[in-house]
Amino acid sequence: MNLQEFEAAVDACPDEITPKLDSLEALYEYVGLPVESSFSRNEAAQELYRKIVLAFPAGRQTVWKRCRDLLEELIQDHVLDGKPLDPYFEVLEHLRDAVRAEGATPGDIKGDWNAAIRHAFDHTRVSNWDTSATRENTHTREFELARAARRLHEAGCKLLRTGHYLSLAPESEMLLVERLEAAIAQIGGLNAARRVFAQITPLYREVYERYDLVKRPSMMGGGKPQIPFGYILMLAAKHFIGKKPNQDTDANWLSMLRLASDYAAVFDVQEYAPSVWRNMDAAELIVYLREVAQFDTLFRLPQIRASDMDTIIRGILRDLDFDEKRGGGWTLNDLLTILQVLLDGSKAKRGPHWFDTDKILTAQSGLDLITVTAALNEVFSHPKTGANPNFSKPTDGPTDDPGGRELGHNFYTRPLLTADEKTYWLLDRSMCSTSCFEAILGAARSTEQKLDQKLGATIEAFLRDRFHDHQITTVSGDYDVDREHGECDIVVETEEVIVFFEIKKKPFTRRAQAGSDAHVLLDLAESLVSAQVQAGWHEVRLRKYGYIDLDEKGQKYRLELKGRHIERIAVSLLQYGSFQDRIFLKQLLEGIMNASFTSPDPLVNKKMTALNASLNELRDQFAALHPGQMEVRAPFFHCWFLSVPQLLALLDGVTGPAEFKRTLWQTRGVVTGTADFYYELAFMQR
């Protein structure tokens, strides 16, 4: 059923029910209800709903999705082509509501669309919702997408429309991006960055040293399109160095924002309603993975609390010699000293801030000019040619083609930009904290073989030290049970709960950030899913036997269940953005648990095999934890996905395991739709 066929079916429906609305007896006869002594118009409406449902013996879930897609296409036809919404909009709404109300049955559609449409049209006359005043509030996402597409079309862009799918033609997208880059170059990358941070400074949260650039859905509908600050800043970094800007005006800035916002809107990744209401199977979830990754690239910034940088770096590189001279004569201690100058010198500054060797030497007299110059140019600064040379579109990312590894943005590998190797610019302290970490890690990696293989153990040791600093005892170790071997990274006990922490160093790659759904899935498989499966076996064995005996380098410890609750926390080194939201985690694990995945790419497919093995284990764990139950409400509600910096924020002000549990519980049942742990923690603590 396409939209044209649907509209024709609606147009062909005779209005036989309106003359009978004044007589409930006649209405009952029309809908097929037995004529009795008492009548109810509502009962007649319910009978029409029942007839809609009966018109589709199978595939009602697919009918619901088809109605959703037809509504989106109808709105696009209305906004872009001026076609009428009514009566088609109301009929689709009633039809969709009927099949949803009776429970969705998956599979292919079997039934009579014409009969269902006739009953739905009749239902609009018996029970008229008249949603014309609220439909734009309810369907904000669809209307805003169509309006953005219309503005781009009026600006000369060619649109591609297939059913409800809408996109820019490749040649039009290329020209649009060229216009955006030219506009930012004329404004100037430095000026553009200044304007961005001036605009988002009201969103800065001092306690976590970050901007609350989060999803902002509304439970009540409505909402406004967000500005793609993340994408704009990547283009600003690209054009930070180049021709002298000559058009830094408010008018040009607002024009560029409008164009960038419309371009971002056409990606259709902004959520106007919380995703908690979305029920997704594995196929829909894959699409959603791409949407979440692209949203973060367009609208958000990776941020780490800058004041934690020194602690984190020293903690995870603890096995290295910090006084050994490397590169052009600098040591890791020298790098951290320079880093502290960069971060302290920009602490009170929102947005771009400049440094030179004199500033650094004045702040740290123990350094020398040769060391500072070598460290700035070799470790902290992008080359004079600039950052992001092979980045234009949000979907640009590395590929396996010759030279393809250099595609996409590279700004977050180093924090500083320079045109002359004399003056160095930090775009923003919060934004560049991730780049500072990556720069020093990259410097250590260049001289230390197998550093990445050692990170898991050092991250674990670092976190255990942090817990102990907050008077929280931890245990860990290997165990054998059921002729199976297990290894617990970190365990924290309270009187009420046992918390398993499983650590994975897998980063969120640039290919995933660009929206490659396969690589998003693989990154999550090697971090979140792998850690949760590992923790899942601890839970299964602990619940089955009541205890497991941990062996940490010969020291034995019996971990006993004692009727306590169990929480499972997967820990990444750095952040995964919106993917570390608990609602997303719930949707992911529930959506993929009974699925399997393949890829036409042999290299990708090999990794998919490992993911499928993990999903088999997840199913086995579900069966062991919920014997005889086919469906369990929220089976993964006790699962988390947090980064090391998020855990440090969680430990702020905490003393002892009971207080840690209370702090963790503050966000356990929170649904804000922001997909941001820091925001939700601050919200609940406030």
C-alpha cells in the first residue's frame, strides 16, 4: 500500500455512517452490533476498531509501521508540494491507533487494506479527535524535516524522495557543504569558534566542566531543531588557518547557522520525543545506531573534565617511566606540566584561548625553550597545514580504500592549532580535554610497544585506587565453577548490592562516529556487549551456587550472594556519547539478544561472528537467570555502560560503599531523554 493507493482508497469510501449518527439504534445496525435496550456511541466506536484489527489477521506490527511511514510521506507532500493533509491524516492516525491498541503481531501483512480504511474513516466520524490543532506538536520531527528540506530546495538543492525517505542528491549535498565551508572561511574559523562558545556558554556546567549539549526531547511534544554545534566546530577547526576572514558579520553568521541547521535536519537524527517510547527490533535498531552516532557528530562535543586529566593519564600510564626522554627531548612529566599550563591558563575562559612559549615558560620556569617547542609541535599541535583536511560532511570517516584511513576529522587527536608555530590556540578547554588525552596517549604509544595491550590492567588498577581513595573496598580475581573459568575485574560490595565492573579499552572509532552502522555495532560489541556478557556469567554462577571463590594472585576471597541485588557495569576508557545512556542500553540488549548478524565485507563478517557468539551467551544467561520464562520485563535494567571519567564524577564527595550505592541509584530510574549521564546526575543531585 503506497500513499497514492491509500489516498485513492480513502477518496472511494462512501459516507454511509454520518446519517446514522443521530440514531444509536441505526448506528448499532450499521456497525453490526446486536440491538439492545441500552446503547453507547463509544461501544460502536470500539466495534469499528475491532473490525480494523480483524481486517489484518497477521502483520499488525508491520501495518503500524506502514501507517507511520505513510504519515511521514503525507506530511512531506503537504509541506513540499502543498497537497492536502485531510482527510488522509485522520484516517491514518485512527488506523494506526487501532492496530497498536490491540497489540502488534510481527510478520508480513495479511489482510484487507480497503476494509480497514473504510472502518477507520467511519471511526473518524464516530469518534472525531480533530487533531489538526495539535498534529504539528505531535509530529514535530516530520514537519521540521519537511520544512528544512523545503528551504534547501528553495535554495537550489535537489531532493531525492522515495516513499517517506528524503535526502539530498549527492551533487547538491557537495555544493551545499562547499557553501557552508566558504561561509565559515569568510567568517574565519577562530571567529566562528568564538561565536559558537559565546552562544553555548549558558549551557556550561561548572561542576563537571562541560557544556550540556544534550538531546532535548519533550514528553509533551513540540520542540525546536537543534543547531549542529559539533559539526560547525569541526569545520571551524578546518578553516582556522587560511585566508584572512573578511565577512565576520552577524548577518553572515545567522545565515550560516540557518544553512547548517537545515542540512543537519535532513539527516533526520534529532529526537523530538524520548526514545524510551520506541520499540525496535534488530533491523530498526541498526538504523537507530546510525542515527545516534550521527546525532553526536552533528550536535554534541566529546568532553572530559579537564581537572581529571593529570590523574587519569598518570593512572593509566603508571607502568611507564615519566622521566625518560622521548621524541625531541621531552618526558611524559614535561608533557603533563605543559598540559597543566594549557588547562589552568584557560580555566576561566569559555572558547578560544592562545598560548606561546613565553606564556608556558613564565608559568613553569623549570622547563626550557627547546623542550617546550618540541613538545608543542610534536605532541600537542596539529601541523601548520591545519586540522581536518579530509573532512567536509558529518558522514566522512576512514575507509579501507587506498588512502582512506586519512578521511574524516582528526581534530580530537591533538588540542592545539597553529599557523606559524609561534602562537598556539586552544579552541576550548572542555572541548579539547579529550584531544589532550589522545595527544599524550599517542606520544606514549609511539615509543612503547604493546601499550594498548596493557591498558586494560592499568585502567583496572587505576579505578581500584580511586575507589580506595573514597574508602570503598574492592576485590577481584579468577575463579572456576561449572568447569568454566571466570575473571572479575572489579567487585564492590554493599549490604544491599554487589556491583560487577568489567573494563574494556575499546575506543569509539572514527568510522563509527561517521555513522557506519556496522562499525557502531562492532565497537559496541567489543565494549558494552562483551563486558556485559562477562559480568552476566558472574551473576549466573553467583545466583546458582550462592558464592564464587575469587583468587587474586594467590589471595582467596569468597564472594557470597547473601540475597543481595546484582548490578553489572561495563566500563570504557573514554566516552561513547549517547550510547552510554541506560535507555539505549536497554533497547540495544533487548533488541539484539535474539538476533544474529552478517556482513558482505569478509573482515567485518569475521567480527560479526564473534558478536553472534556473545549473543548466544547472552541468550544462555537469560535462560539461566529466568528459567521457563519467555518474556521478562526489563531484563537488563540492572546493566550500565559508563566511562572512566563518568565514574570519577560519580565518586565526587562519596565516602564508603553505601554512599556510592546511593549516588549510583540517583540516576538508576531516571528518564530525561537527554542521553547524558552527567546531565542526569546533576539534575538528580540538584
